Amino acid sequence: MGLTLYFLRHGQTSFSRANAFCGELDPPLTEAGTAMAAAFASAYAELPWQAVFASPMLRTRATAQFLCDRLGLQMQLRDGLREIYYGQWEGLSTQEVNERFHDDYVSWLSDPGWNAPTGGERGIDIYYRSNAVLLEIERQYPSGNILIVSHKATIRIMLCGLLGIDVGRFRDRIAAPVASVSIVEYTARGPLLLALAERSHLPAHLRELPGT
């Protein structure tokens, strides 16, 4: 068996529920978000896991903890898996950003790989720091299942990098709703996408909740 990566986005927070920009802000999971994390752990606990890597933010640690507790695995935290820093957009809605930082917002929408939120990070910066974590995992674990618990933009950017998609198109090509898992298997011909934004592990009432 080769190396297989499971990219899990954290469960719902108040900011994801409101569809507001949240990078360096550190909200906890909502009650629904906690239920999402527990549902993932219940559905995937029987897989033979090698390791669990997570962003050090509260919402990702809380999401990963359920599976770690069931398996007795130590969570490995990496700063490279943190969410994109949205700078002056942190905590704002898209409408508020468009009103206050219109030109920067338009530039970011056109190519978030090379244009940053006002005072924030570019997608290419997230690619380099997150890819360093993926390379570490490849070296340390040549085979087996690895869980990576991260954030919406960061997961989309990592998947773009693995699949040969322009990082500047991460918002247009890759979906990553809350508590979704995407699976990539390393093969002799390179990374192979097995599942994208899978949420069948969630009960219907959690899948149907509003917000991203």
C-alpha cells in the first residue's frame, strides 16, 4: 500500500456559518462543528492510520482530537497547515470587504495566487509553506494513511499543487466545505485524486446546514 493523504477541513465555526473571512482569528467549533468532528471520527476510525497532522488553530485541533482520542495517536501540529492570513479582511463579510477594499478585492478575485488580501498572504505563500509539510510527510511515511486537518483555502491550495492545477485557480476549481474530506493516493504516476469534498460521513441534518 502506498501513501494516502486524507485532507479534512475543520468543523463549523461561527465564521464559516456566516461565510466571513477567518484566517488568523481563532474561533472554537460550534455545537454543530463538534458533532461534525465526532461524525468523521466515527466513520473513519476503523482505517489503519499512521499519523494525524493538524494546523495549530483551535478549530483544527478540536476537529482532529476526536480521531486521535479513539486511536491513541499524538496529533502533530504544523504551522504550514494554518489558514491563509486575510489581513485587514479578518472577520469581515465579502460584502464588507468589497465596500471597504474594493480594488484589492477585485485583484484578489482575479488571481488569489499572486494577489493578497489587504495586508494578508498570497496563495503562493500558502502553497510553499504547506507543501513543505507534505514533503515532510512523504519522507517520514512512505506508505499508509495520513490525516491532515486544515482549513478551506489551505486544503484547496494543497490539492491544486498535488494535482497540477494553477494555484491561482484554487477558489474556482476545488471545493472544501466544512468537515469535508478529500483523498489523494500517491501512485507510480503521481498523486491520484480518489475523493473530493466527501461528506457522506455526516448525518443529513449536518450536511444541510447553511454556511461554508
